Amino acid sequence: MIFEQIIDRIYPLPDGSKHALMDICQEKALPKGARLLRAGRVENHFFFIKKGIARAFSIVNDTEITFWLGKEGDAVISMKSYIENLSGYEDIELLEDSILYQLDSRQVQLLYARDLHIANWGRKFAEKELVKTEERLIAREFRSAKERYLELISRQPELLRRVPLGYIASYLGITQVSLSRIRSEIR
């Protein structure tokens, strides 16, 4: 997905504003396994995925818990760093060789101060990320594991082909054995 499409999907901008945002964007190719963000650090960059898959995880009792999976068009960001300039709690790694659009948060903040259209784009960006987080939280709290798996199949079937089942199980909040049981029930 090209950066211009990602911008428009968040909030369409007039050409001048769109070009100002595109001018501070850098395209980066990174290998599978690369860490984009690290827990305990203030991150000064955020990314959008042009091509590839990423996962966010935290380590709890020596176990990696995957709580987010991203694909083409998705943002890779520590919201805590982006909004509060504080250390994030997540690690984010690439699950495939990937191409990313990188933005420097400080440059974006300067654009927000100079351009009302870009400031509104930033507001819509944060709002959309909040809604995605809220949907994940609600699904985890109020839907069964089977319902969460069926929703993943209907909304993002490509993740099942591209993400190892251990990460899928963790993302769904279940063990790999439970995921196997659910998958066999559905077949």
C-alpha cells in the first residue's frame, strides 16, 4: 500500500498538506526479525507498513504475549511515546521481510503546529488507533476464544497464512492446543 493511500484512508488532506507529510516520510526495507520498537524506550519514530507483517508483544513471567498483529497499511507505533513522550511497554518485531514508511514524531509534531489539516489528520489517526485498541480489548473480554478466532478469519484471513500459529494463539489469548481444538471444530 502506498503512503498516499494510507494518508487518505486515515483522513484525506489537501494536496499541499499531503505533500508536506509525504516529504518527511522515509521508506525503509528491513528483514524478518527486525525490532522496530523496544519496551522501556521513548520511541521517536513510528511506521506504516507498506509490505509485511509485524507483531507487538510484551514479556510477562518470561513469556511473550502477542497483543497486536499488523499488516499492509497498518501503523506501527508506541502510542505512549507518540502522545506522552514516555517509554513504551511493547516490543514490535517484523514477522516477514518488510518495507515500511518511517516518520519522525518530532517532525510530525512540527507539522501539526503549522498546518491545521495535518493536525486534524493526526487527531483522526490517534482516534482510529484508539478504536482499534478498544475493539481488541472488548473482543478479549467479552467474546469466547472461538468467536475471536472466527472474527479473525472473517476480518483478516491473510494473517492465518502469514503468522505462525503460536503467535495467533497468543494474540487470541489461548494456548496453541486450544487453538488446534477450535480449528478442528470449525473444519
